[in-house]
Amino acid sequence: MFRWRRHGGKPVAEIIPRALGRLIEGLHPRPHVPEQRRRNPDAVVDCAVYAAGARKPGTVHYGNARIPRGGFLWLGLHEPDRATMREVAQAFGLHELVVEQAVDGGHRPGVEVIGEVTRLVLRTARYVEHDQLTATSEVVDTGDITLLIGPAFVITVRHGAAGALWGVRKEMEKRPALLRHGPWSVAYAIAGRMVDDYLSVSADVERDLERLEEETFEARRSAEVAHFYQLKREMVELKRAVLPLADPLALITPPSALQPYFVDVRGRLARAVDRINGFDNLIDSVLQARLTQVTMAQNDDMRMIAAWAAIAAVPTVGAGIYGMNFANMPGLSSPYGFSVTIALIVLACGGLYWRFKRAGWL
């Protein structure tokens, strides 16, 4: 009778299935999971408590964090799912509509107050490096950040690759005097960083415009019209991120100590808006010049075609006349008829070519 032998204290019947499982797993490896997601399965990028302008040491979980008097908690999330947002809402007493709004991205800049919580939406933007502008080049990448600002907490929910906030957090932790002002100091820092990104992106886009302008007026082959329309589409995306932000920044009511900081942000935003609006006029001007060049090139081509058609018509007419089957035609009985006819055709074609060449049609 056949019996399973034991191997290392375990029945072989248990070892074989495990070995097969490892073999199958080796043939079909698991997909790579980014390190950030393995450490943060609930999309938490960072969570910290700040008191007296400094970050309290140790690991903090938003569900059981103890916030001292005068301090606040800063929770950073990146593309959380509904389950995570429901847990966050339950921990901070957020309205259920805030959960639905924070889970989905693509929001326009805006501000609204729900109870004691202010919801501020900012659009993120970053310039996408490219060697050459084409008809399908991605120039500007945008996302959004939702700030939920409460009496003793601020929650940032970021969607998209642009607008990472780890740099903002590091800079704020070096400014304890500003952190003492509470959650609104974080809102100021993030808004200021977003506006600085707008100015940086607009400067990079301006270089693309300058290259297009140089290519348009160079002697060699000019930029394609499709490149202009692609850049205009990318500029529309940037305008949707920047232009609507002026009203929300004017409507928010931060603490009086932070009012000068937000005034500075609004001033920088106004410069970004003016620069981006100026791009429209510049693109339209250069595009109009390029379209004029295209029209002139088409006119030159049509004149050249018409000139060559007129020259080709001369031998066609001669051959058509003498191709008719008539007995009495001048030159048929003369030994010089053919030579004279060819000479007249060549002279007529040469005269037309000289005339069109002088007129600039050829």
C-alpha cells in the first residue's frame, strides 16, 4: 500500500502543493508595487501634529492622534479611495459630500465653507520637458489639490502627478513662526507654491513660444501650423488652472495675521494671469504670420503651375492643329514645314518662360 512519506517533519502531501505554488508564482511574477504604496496602502503620504511651530516627534495616525491646545494636525493624502476618505471623514467629522468631492479629481478652483470646515480647491501645473514641439506634444500637465481646513487640522488631497507637497512641508517646518498661525498657514504655503509653479510653467511655455517665433521667421522650413494649435490647446489647460483661482483667493477669510501673506499670493497670481493672457495675443500674432506665409506659398505654387501650364499649351495647340486630317494645310508640302513649326513652338515657349521669369512666377 502506497504511503506519503514525511520530509523534515512535514508530510510530503503538504510540501508538493506549496512547491508547485512557488513554481507557478515564479512563472507569473506578481506586478511591481511602488514602495510608497506598500508603505501607505491607505494613500497617506504623511501625517504629523504641529504644536508651538514645531513638528511633534513620532509616528501619528489620524484616527487616534492627540492634538494639543493651540496645535493642529496636517494629513496629506494622494488619490485616496472612498473607503479611506470615509475613515478620514469619520475621524474629523466631515460632511459626506466632502468625501465624494475629495475622491474624484478634475475640480475647478473654488472655495466653500461647510460648517467649520473650509474647502479650498487649487489646480496643480507642471511643465513637461520635450526636445521639440510637435502636433501631439504634452506641454502642461495639471492636477488638483483639495484643502480641508478645520479649526485644528488641515487635510490635503492631491490628484495627479503634479504638485507634490513634500517640499512645502519641509519648508514650513523650517518656519516655526509661520506654523504657529495654525492650519491656515499651511493653506498659504500651498497656495503660494501653486502660484510659483504657475509662474515657472509660464516661463517655460514662453521659451516654447520664442522657439516657434524664431522658426516662423527663419529662412528654412517654418514651424507647422499644427504645432501652434497644439500649444494653444495646452495653454487652454493652463488657463483653466490659473485664471479661476483669483476669485477663491479673494473670498477666503484667513486669520488677520496671515492676511498680508495671502495678499502677496494674490499679487503673484495676478502676474501669472497677466503673463498667460499675454501668451494668447503672442500665439495669435505668430500664428497669423505663419498662416500668411502659408497663403503666400500657396499663391506662389499656383502662379508657378499656371505659368508652366501656359508654356505647355503652346506645343499642345501646335500639335492639335497639325494633327487634324485636312489635305490643304500650310507647310505640309514644304520640306521646311516641320522645322519651321518646331522653331516657332520653341520661340513661343522661350518667350513665355522669359516673361514669367521676369514677373517672378517661375
